[in-house]
Amino acid sequence: MAQVYVALGANLADPISQLNNACEALLSLAAPQSFSVSSYYRSAPMGDVEQPDYVNAVAGFNTELTPIELLDALQNIENQQGRLRELRWGPRTLDLDLLLYDSQCIDTPRLTVPHYGMRERSFVLVPLFDIAPTLTLPDNTKLASLISDSLRAELVLAQDFTGE
């Protein structure tokens, strides 16, 4: 059983509903009683593409899926919720990124874990800290050491997951 963390983001088609639906789908991949999700946060989009703000969260759970099986399942959830891959850092109905898979370091053409940009993204670090404040990253960096007041100030609380 692997402990995994997945970043969720959406800025189209009622983003909060998109995240709620994604959480319901992620529950089906999680071992019983292992699923947790951060609060939802609003954040400014990355890149130069004009688009609405994002709603972001991080979910953590235990799973028996291998890293590639999990990646396939995440991409299937994105597709079921209308994800189109047209523009890098463009607007999207749903984005699910595998941040961490146990303490493994994975570098393949399809999958890089830990996620390559997670250390620079407040919309990943703050929600991850919400659900795993004592987490140590695979390189032995304590997650808490990456959290600052200025990092927290970049986000606005949107709401909490409304599922069961």
C-alpha cells in the first residue's frame, strides 16, 4: 500500500464542483478510511495565458495502484470531466498531478515524481501542508521548512470539500 498525494486544480465549468467530483472519483482509488483532502484555495493562473483564477487542493490517500496505474486513473478522471490538453498552462476543467508516491523518486518519459514544480507552487505546498504538516519529502526536506507567511498570502480560501 502506497501513500500518495495528488494536486487538484480547475478554473472552468464550475471549478468547485469539478474538484468535488474529482474527490469523489479519487475516493474509489483510495484504501478505506485513508482519504483526506485539504481546503480549496483560489490562486492566480501561471503563465501568460489570459484565464480565470484556479481553485486548487491536495488529496492524500493510500492505494494499491502502481505509479503508472495511478497516473492512468488520474488521466481517466480528467478525461471524464472534460479535460482537453490544448494549451500548456491554459484553462482547464480539471488538472490532477501526482505529487508524491511514498518516498519514491521516479523519472520516466511519462511520469516524474516528486512532481517537478511542486516546491515553487504555493497552490501545492499550502494545501499539502494542510493535510500532511509533518511530511518529509524524498530528499529529506521537511515540508514545514518550505511554508512561509508570504507563501500562504498568495492564496485565498475558497471552501472545503463538500462530499461525504
